[in-house]
Amino acid sequence: MHPNYAKTEGGNPNYKFAARTTITCLDKKQQAGMRKVCRMAREVLDVAARELKPGVTTDYIDEVVHRECIKRDSYPSPLNYSGFPKSVCTSINEVICHGIPDQRMIREGDIINLDVTLYHGGFHGDLNETYYVGEKALKDRDSVRVVETARECLEEAIKLVKPGMAFKDPGTVIEKHAKSRKCGVIRTYCGHGINSLFHCAPNIPHYAKNKAVGIAKPGMTFTIEPMISLGSFRDKTWPDDWTSVTQDGLRTAQFEHTLLVTEDGVEVLTARFPDSPGGPVNIPPEVKANDEGATNGASDKVVS
């Protein structure tokens, strides 16, 4: 089964206005469909992440994702969505999101976000993570700071999700935590509703003092996906009309889960498996001018 935009010219999904703006509460059968596709999406992301190493091209990662989707009788949701030419988004270093796979080789010291979405059984499952490429990236304090801050921002936001949560509230928590780590929050992109439609209501902004309207109810499914920068929140888009980068050229990181609001809380439909690659790390000690480490000789602890 393919989504309606898979074979249309330009990939226009042609969602009806009412469908895009109405927040759907899924029944038990629909929730089971979302649960299944989200676990598949996690599987595919993990397979792709294990292939990340210096010298591998992002085109190769795209091939891996496409193959793994087909193996699961699924369609890679990004492919032809509004004309997007590939099956996965690969966003490296200063690329915020929507990076298009090509012949660019992944290099030692890079950080790379893989954004995977599958369509199966009439539903989409969406998630992404940012990964370190080699020891050089793991030893770079700023790279680890922005990646772990993004990871923590998502975790803190998820703690809020339950019936009655205002859609504007995650942004307050995310921006507060990002600022505590001296990081910025990208404002152009937001979390979104997801079910039989790839993108629909509600919108979940990631910054404080936003004007999102509405509250969470049991059966709703949506993403939260904060994009965190080392510098300014301002972005720009490349001439390909997809690739979004930081205006100041500083690095950025993102994490995303698809969430189901339950009767008393939240279920993370795209949760990590025990053996999922990646995961939280400690921020390296700050190097002083005299080449000494942090005052107490210990690294900053990242709470996961």
C-alpha cells in the first residue's frame, strides 16, 4: 500500500482542509496500526544508524533505508512527499533538517541526523535521532553539548504529555532547558499530528511564548521533535527548496518521537530498543586556556 502522493506529479498529498486541521483521536484498532508502523520505523532507523561510519555516503544510507522499508512491506514516507526526492532525510552538522542524501561522504567528527518515516497499513510512523561519527565527534565538547541538549529537551517535553496538556506547553520546557545549556531553539519547524496523514493538526511548537491552541486528548498521536542549535535560532533554506541550515553555520541537533496520548499519560510509540545504536553520552571536560580540564576534573553529567 502506498500513500496517495507516492505516484502523483510533484507529490502533492492533496489532503482536504478539514482532514489537515481536525485533530483525530484514534480508536484501539487504529492505535494498534500506529504502534506497528512506529516499531517498524524504529527498526529501520536502527539498521541505518549501524551503517554510519567515515567514508559512507548519505546516498548509501538512503539505499539502506529504502531497502529496509521494502523488506517490511512498507513505503518510505518522505519519498515524493511534496516532491522530496529520497527515502530519508540526512542532516549533517549545520543542516537543521530535510537534508537530501547525495554523494557527500560522512566524515570523522561529523554529527548526523537520520529522519525516518514509514507508511504501513494506512499509517505513518516518524522518528529521528542525531548520531556521532567517530571518536572525534565524541570528544568535541560543543558537538556533544548540542546533541545531548536536544536529546534532553525531547525527554523533558515528553514528561508533560498527558490528557489536558496544552499544545503550547512543551515549547516552554524545551526553550528553558536549551537556554540552560547556552543553546538556541529553531522556530521555523514544529512537531505535528501524524496518523493516516504524514503531517496534520496539531502543531507543537518547540519555543516559549508560542500561540499554539488546543489540548491533548486520549487517542491523539503527534510528534515532538526539537531542533537545537549552538548559536542563533535563525535558519535559511538552500536553493533545492528543502535543505534547512543555520544562518550562522553553527551545528544543530534534533531528536523526534511519535507519541500516543493514553488515558493517564503517554506511550512513546517509537521508543528505543535495548540494543538501539547511539544513546546518551557525557559532555567532555571543558579545556581551559592553560589546557587544564574542568575545575573538579570531571565531565558534565548528561541526565538521560
